[in-house]
Amino acid sequence: MSKILKYISVFLIISCLLFACRSSVPTALKRPPLKVACITFVGYRPAVIAQEKGFFKAQGVEVELKYVDFAQLQQADFSAGKYDGIGLTLGDFMILSATNPDMQTVMVVDETNGADVVVSQADIKTVADLKGKKLGANLGGFSEVFVTEMLKTANLTSDDVSLVKFDALEIPQRLKNNTIQAGHTWEPFLSEAVKLGGHILFTSKQTPGLILDLVAFRGETIRDRPEDIRAFIRGWLQAVQYWEANIAAGNEIVSKSLKIPSNTLSLEGVNLTNLQENQQFFQSDSSNSIYKTAKIYADFFIRTGNVTRLPEIKTLFNASFLNPAS
């Protein structure tokens, strides 16, 4: 009898060990979503379509999107580690890289060709009329470079105006209450400014190649989740194709998701970039190379004292995710 009990005991112990070993076999862990924050500009809205149409998921990545009105808040949260990726302009990216050198741009999402505007009060008819006036812009970023280039067209400098720091969404009301006489903004805030009596004074169509919007990821995400980033880019580019082929349907998706009027949604003045255009941007010898434009911003920010030092430009851009074979 004792032998039988002994055998039973051994059997039970072995069974328990086998069960424990089997239950400890690792299963595929579900990766957390890529957290990406973008400013509220039309060039970043293909992400909404990619999310709503399931393009990201179909490509194999979960994405958590956030759209932010205040660029400074978005960038502060990115620096604090709240996001894996960030959608912002090339100029703002250069500034952010000064304090976050371990980040890289992986794609250009658009080139603005009229969508960025300086809107002014009715009595400001020309850029020259801005002399002695207050001009609103998001100082310390691409906005400052844009309005500086505008002033050059009338042989003015920033010393000829009073530059006042405001985000794009603040411009309509600041114009209305005469805090400023002109300011840099974009849709949907442009429509609001025009409705309140403002008019378009200058657009990015007059500064070709200057304003590029992009997506960048922190270094640890690039190193740890390269396939997720490739999937993210594929889903985004799929959404671009869909939107350009289905303007009304794309507008409806964005309008409903972000709760913004569909009449403020327009791709006019914005070139949503495809894969081939992206690959060209990342070629150092191309006429519209992102490296050349980045140097324009870097030189400006260092000259004006916005930053004292920036990382080497070549370390800030990663073209490997644009190669389907990589």
C-alpha cells in the first residue's frame, strides 16, 4: 500500500511540475500602442483617417493619437516622455532637438504651399504696412522664421515690428481685440479670423520649401519598435492615398472624429507627401533636401540666440523606415 501511495505522490508531483512548466511558457505579449501627438494642422490629419479606417491596425500596429492646439504643451509633454512620437514642423523639431537630441525624424508628412498664412486687420493692406505694428507668431520656432521671411519681402526686419508670442489658435481673438494687428495662423483658425474681419496678407506659397511638417520618434522607440514604426508609416501613407482619392469621405471622417466644421477642411495649399517624395526629401543631394532646409532653421536659431547648440543635422533624420526592403 505504501508503494502505491509513493507512486501516486510521485505522479502528482511530476504532474504539477509539468503543469507549472507548461503554464510558464511565454506567450506573445501584446505591445502597447504607439502614442503620437500632433498639432492641429490639416497635414497631420491623415492619421485620423488611418485610425478610423483601420489602416494602422491592418498594417500591424496599434496607435493612440492625440491632437494638441498648443505646440509648447505638446512638446513639453513629449520631452516628459508622455509620447513615443510627435508631429510637428521642421523648425520646431530643430528647436526641440536641442533638449531632446535622442530623437529622429522618420517621415515628412506634408509641405505647405499656401496653408500657413499671416492674417491681418482690414487696414493693413501690404506687408510694408506692418512697420511699427504688433505681429503675432509662435516665437522661438518655425513661425518666427516664417514671419521673418515675410518681412524681408518688404525690406523689413523684426526690428521694424513688435513681435508678440501667440499660438495659431489665439490669433483670431487677438486681432479682434487689437492686441496685435497681424498674426501667423492656419485652418481652422484662419476661417475664424476672416469671419471676424481679418484678411490674408501673406502665405507660405511665397516661401516655397520652407515649411515642412514631419513625424519624429524618440530614440528608444526607434531602437525597440522599428517594425511598429514601419507599420505606422505604411498606414499613414495608405490614408493619404485614400483621402486624395476620396476628398469628401475623408473630410467627413476627420470632421466627425475631431468635431470640427467640414468647411474648414481643405487640402488646398498643402501637399501631402507620398513615399517617393519622402525618399527624395531624405536625399542629401536633392534640391529640396530636408538637410538643407534644416540648416536654414539651425543657422537662424543659433544666430538669434534661441539655442546655443544643436545636434549634428545628419543625426536627426532616419531614412531607413522609408525603404520597403529594410
